[in-house]
Amino acid sequence: MERFPVVSSNIVSVGYEPTEMVLEIEFQSGIYRYFSVPASVHSGLMSAPSHGRFFTHTIKDRYSFSRIA
């Protein structure tokens, strides 16, 4: 999955696979895959004025995930 750089103090890059609804986020601490994430959430994350705040309020603790690296 191709990830695109994000300007954030915590998030390094973000990728999304629409057919699988998988959101992949590279943090300073590692890479995580979030499952069953609607495309609208990915779009919201990419256009949010604060990627970290959007992640905390919209993604964290709402979608199942696994650490991949």
C-alpha cells in the first residue's frame, strides 16, 4: 500500500485501500493498519487542519487495528 507523507508531529504518512477499507498510518512509533474504515474517514483525515487531533477524535479506539511494523 502506498502511503503519502503527512505533516504532523506524530503521524508520518497515511495510505488507504478503498476496496478493502484499510487505512494504514505510519506513526513515529510504528505502522498500524485500521480495518473497516470508510473512505470518508480517510478523506477527512487527509484534509483535516490537525491530523493528530482528527485521528484522536475520529479513528483511535473506533476501529480495530494491528501493528505491522
